Amino acid sequence: MPEYFICNFLKERRSSDAEEFPKKSMKYNAIVGQSGGPTAAINATLAGVIYGAKLSHEIDTLYGAFNGIEGMLNENLCNLTELFTDNRDIEILTQTPAAALGSCRVKLPDPESEKGKETFTHLFEVFQKYNIRSFFYIGGNDSMDTVAKLSKAAEFYDYPMQFIGVPKTIDNDLCGTDHTPGYGSAAKFIAASMQEVLRDCAVYTVKAVTIVEIMGRDAGWLTAAAAVPAILSNHAPDLIYLPEVPFDMERFLSDIEENFKTHPDVVIAVSEGIRYADGRYVGEGTQSNVIDIFGHKYLAGTAKALEFAVKERFGCKVRSFDFNLPQRCAAHMLAKADVEEAIGVGKYAVRCADQGISGCMIGYERTDAPYTISYRPVPVSEIANQVKAVPREFINEAGNYVTEACLDYLLPLIQGEYPTIYQNGIPLHFDLKTPNLELNKFKLR
Amino acid sequence: MPEYFICNFLKERRSSDAEEFPKKSMKYNAIVGQSGGPTAAINATLAGVIYGAKLSHEIDTLYGAFNGIEGMLNENLCNLTELFTDNRDIEILTQTPAAALGSCRVKLPDPESEKGKETFTHLFEVFQKYNIRSFFYIGGNDSMDTVAKLSKAAEFYDYPMQFIGVPKTIDNDLCGTDHTPGYGSAAKFIAASMQEVLRDCAVYTVKAVTIVEIMGRDAGWLTAAAAVPAILSNHAPDLIYLPEVPFDMERFLSDIEENFKTHPDVVIAVSEGIRYADGRYVGEGTQSNVIDIFGHKYLAGTAKALEFAVKERFGCKVRSFDFNLPQRCAAHMLAKADVEEAIGVGKYAVRCADQGISGCMIGYERTDAPYTISYRPVPVSEIANQVKAVPREFINEAGNYVTEACLDYLLPLIQGEYPTIYQNGIPLHFDLKTPNLELNKFKLR
């Protein structure tokens, strides 16, 4: 049995002469949506789907749904085939961060529930109205849940359509793939920014601790990228803590003390999701004790909690901060490897749909020495609602740094500098909602 | 009278045959130091001084002082002439952020005070020991104060030497120059990152306010750069507040309300230094009311204070963050215009010293249409301890945005992408303290 399945309904329908659906030889339409949090490469995958649809002998029109499944329910669609006749526009779309079609956080109901019947009946009516037979959903874990439910519903309602998930997440925590599109660029931004922060911290001679919080609630993949400067510089973070290893505050403080013996400026990278052995998030302590001017409990975050503890213990200069939104949308720092793979996975998704493959996510399969990537469909049921953690062998025994094996895994993913097109000193972005925008200075009154 | 002065002592000494100083025809040595906060282009200026010294017929050896004036007092020096025989090394130095020589925050005593006599006598002994006759100090406002005091002291102690300040600051708040080296690159990073954050904020349809805090305690130059995306996109910040205009919380909240009438996601850029009409910093309110787990008053910052107020008024999703250290050290995003000018000003400083000019800072003089920059020495006494604010005509009447005139000023400074050299997927940095570093994986245990 193959790892994915060929949509039976489609096979049947295509081989029949049933009037309600076009024959195999006739072209049908496809739809693509984006979902979940932004990444710098999510539109590269959209570009890949657009390229793929242009090359497809099966697809006539590719529709884009604004705000994912929401746009499909509301028929808030655009015609991507008409919008992207010029390859330069697709190139600009490729370098535009965050879902150009908009995103959503909708969780579909169970197809067999009462609510599900209503939702899916409506959805399939929309699909039928636009003669849509292929569905591409670019997203993370929750989006794969959407793909799984749609596949199940199509079977349940006997609707002939292929549903394909295309991964994206900076978190790199999806199962069924060596890594995820978007991770390489985010990791490159974090590695480069960390190296810069390390230079910044090294200019003074006073005793100081700098704590940098990096995204990753359940997996430390992004934080691991902070170690990249260690490969060729003596400016590397001194300590790195991932959520995969239980955090011990006393151990953390003695780790810092150990570092102070050799140099005055200690720089630390931590995942936002580090937890104590009892499961409490390190940031929780702060949340419950800091109160703002309005009496609200103030969520200060993980690094801030550590800052308080370090200040209390050492009394030295301590600062903490995070890379915040830029780490997931810094498209001025795209990894060429990531963008090329992100385009490739989008194209491949269309080829799979053309072959009648459904209910799958397209994963990366990797070979090393030299590093290469191939694509393969993975049953979405094996992926949805699971988290791929950083393996223990990628973290040192003390639990306060990553290993060379981790960097061997990570390095190929951040290689290459994407040749970004600039205008007015900043990267050019494509605005899908107002694509033919004239110079717009309306804000400058 | 010229705007700068020729060091009289030097002229005298050079024309005499006094044994203690070399004759005019003999080469002498020079020293360069860096001071103040990091920028992404401060080493481009150091590279310029190195290039300049190589071309100079007057300078034999160029010494680098580690940690500015501290290194001069402690004779913690390096020989830059010997270290930089290869132009590729200078190129890598150019793209390395934050003072490669290290920085300091030392404020020199008054030359005529008791403490001053001790300090300057020692300093001039060091200079004499190394036959140093030219002094270059790359720094901001405080560094120009150092140059002013040294010039005064040289006159007072009759020591024949030229002192030249070379500007650097991301804040762009130095007088005597159209703009400062380092500002263009920081502004480019902020403009590009702001554009990316705007894309990120636009993907959802829920009502939300995002507040981005940008560096600038006394001047809003960096925050003004957040408006650059407004030129060619409809994704631009909705509101921009600079410290030059007194902040009014009620006005701020009604500005947001006005924006909610047309779109759900409101994005705001604020300078860290915005103040109420009575002079209180907006961040102060938070400082005095938030208490951490150890009972400390917690400095939450300007954006956080605004976040609390917006949340209280609108009850919608509100988030705030700042670009923190990356905005001053993001050398992966150097503006080519900035780097070229930063190198040029360093070279020019050496030429001025060779001509016996002293007691000055090198400023940029600008012509527009087309934009060009020339260099000129400005008496340091006119510059030190002053702040150049954003002029009122660069801010709109309502005080909640910048004007086109502001962007006309700003745009040429962020132009061009510096062709950064990468290794292992991140920019290559030059480590002045361990220049011949072998691959160093000591952190990866």
C-alpha cells in the first residue's frame, strides 16, 4: 500500500461520463489558501503553486482564497491565473513575507458532526460552483488538520477532489518532513542577528548578561540556530536552552557563574517555551507576579523572568529581549536554499494533484554529502497534531548547548542569499489585494 | 578665520629643529579609537582611517586603541598597519558591526583640573612614547567632547598633535553634519523591518493594535524611517510619534479610534523618548507602577506603557515590541550609500590630519538633485554636547506622522545594498582581537 492514497472518487468520476463533472480530458480549476502564522517563505510556496498551475495540463484557473478557509466559505476569492501573467510579479511575490492571501485560525468541525455537515456542504457547493477539483493549503500543524478533515469529508460526501497540504512553519516542528519551508530563512535571520548581537555585547568591558528569547513554544529548532556563529568565530552564545530539556534555575545560574570566570559578557539564547521539570513554563513565574498600572497581571515573558533571576543573583548589568515578529517575517534575509525548496514544494504539490494524489502533505526527503532534497507525499493523518522535537543527540549532555550534529543538520538549510529586488532602499513586496497599486503617499499628509 | 584651526604647536614644532619631535619630512604615527554605542557602519569608518593611513605620506604606523581612551591610558594597543596588509581583511572589517576595537563610556576630566593634569600628562606620555602625532576618535556626542578636551589639553600642555573626531551614531542627532555615518544603515533596517512587520500584521482580520518602539531618546530620526514603506505601498504605519512633539495620550487614543473606522489592524511606530508636555517620559508611568517578583520597579518601556493604555481603552488585541539591539548592529542590512560615506569620512579625516587640521569633527555637506556628499571639518566646540532634533517641518501638523520633506531627506541615505561577504550562511565578521582565528568550535561540546 502506498504512503498516500489516490482519491477514489476522482478516479471513478474521471473514468465515468457522469455529466456533473468534466471528463478527464477537460481542464478543471484549483484553489490555494494560506493559514497559520506568517513566515518569510510562505509566498515562495504560493509562487510555486502558481508556477505549477501554469505548467499543469489539468488545471485551467487557479483561484486564491483570502484568509484561508474563511475566504472559501465566503467566496472571497481572487483569480491567480489572471493576476500572475508576468513572471516578475511572481518573483516579487516570492520575496514578500507573510501570507499574501491573508491567513486564518479557523479549526474546521468534525465532518460527521451537525456543524460539520453544514460547513462542508457549503464548502463543497462553493468548490462545485467554481469547478474546483484541487485544493492546496499552505500551512502548519493546524492547517494539516484542515486538510485531513477535508479529505475525510470529501470521502464522506463523495465529492471528487484532491486535498494537498503544503508545509510552512518557521518552527520546523512538523513531522513527515526533514524540515519545513520557512525554517531556513528564519534560522538564517536568527543566526546572523545573534552574531551581530554578540558583536554588540562584546564592545564593553563591564560584567553583563544578555538574554535573547527566541520563538519556539514546544521545539527548540529556531533557538538552535543561535549557535551557528560558534562554527567560525569565538563570538558565540555562551549558553543555549531549548524546551526539549527541563530547565533548572539553579543550574542556569551556576552555568552563568562558570562563564564569568573567563569573560565579563555572557550571552544566552533561550526558547520561549522552556519549562521546569514539573511542566511549568519559566515565563509563568513572571506572569503571576508582575502587575501593570491597571492592575493586570503582566506577561513579561521567559527572558524577562530569567533577567530578574540573574539580576537578583549577580547584581550586574542584565538585559533581555526577543527577536519578536522580525524572526518570522524578515524576508530581507531569505535563505536561497529555503526559497528554492519552498517554490519546489509548491510546484510538486500541483504535480501530485494532477496525478490524483490526495490527503497528503508534501514532505522533504534529504540526502547528505552532498545535501539534496527530494519531495514526497506523506499521508496527512500521520502528521496533523503532532510535534517534531529537537532530538536529544542534538543537545549536549549538560542541556545547555547544541551539538555539532545539530549544526550539521541545520547549516545546509540557511545557505545562500536570495537576490532580493529592492526599490527605494527596501525590498519590493507584492500586494495581492491591490496589485496594480500606484505610488501611494496617502499616509504622508 | 577658518571654521577649523591649524594646530599652532604643530606648525611651530614642525618648522623647528627641536630634537624631541621628528622633522616634517619624517613620518610620525597615528592612533585611532572607537567610542559610544555600536553601529553597523562604525568599522567602515575605521576601515576608512586604515585606508587613509596607508595612502598618507605623513603616517608611518597606525595604532588602534582597544576600548577607546581606556586603551590609550593603559597602552592596550594594536598595530593596525601590520594587521591590515590584505585589502580583503579591510573589506571584512567594513561589514563587521559594533566597534571592532571595543568601546568605552569614559568622560575625560577638565584639562585644567587636578585630575585632568594627571590624566592628560599620562596620555601625552603615551602618545610621545609611540611617537603619535595624529588622533582619530570615531564616536558620537560624548566622543566629540573627548576630542574637544584633548585639543584644549594639547594647547594647554603645548603638545604638538592633531585631534580629529569622526562621527558615528545611529541616532543621527549630531550637529555640524547633514547626517551621521551609521544612521543610513540603521534607518534601512528599520524601514525594511517595519515593512515586514506591516505584512505580518495584515494577514489576520481581527481588530488589533501593534506598537513598535524605535530607538531615539531625544531625536526621532530613526522612528521617521518607519514611514519609508508609505512611499510605494498601502502597507505603512498608521501613526508615527517622535519625541520632538509633546505626546498627548487622549489624542493618541482618538488617533487610533479614527483608524479603526477604516481598517482593523492599526500599526504604530513610536520613539522610545516620547514625552508628555510636562516633560515626563511616556515610559515613566509604567516604571513606577509595575513591580517584578523581587519587588523591583520594572522598567517596561514606552511601547509597553502605550500597550496598557490601548488595551484599557479598546479591549482589543494589542501587542508591543521594539527592534532592540538589532536596529543598531544589523550589518546584514548595510546601506551601500552609508558604508561608502562612512569609509570616505575616515579617509578624509586622515587627509585633514596630514594637513595639520585639529580640533574638528568631519561633517557631511549635502547637495540634492542629484544627491551628493562632500566632507568638511567642523570645529568640535560647535558640536559637542548638542542634539540635532528632527525639524518641525518634517513632522505633520497633527504631530502623528512625518512629511514628504522628511522622506525626501531620508531616502538617499538608505539607498543601495552593500555586497556582503557570507560564510556558512551568515555574514563574515573580522575579529580584531583574534584576527588569525582558526575554525573554533570550542562552544560545541
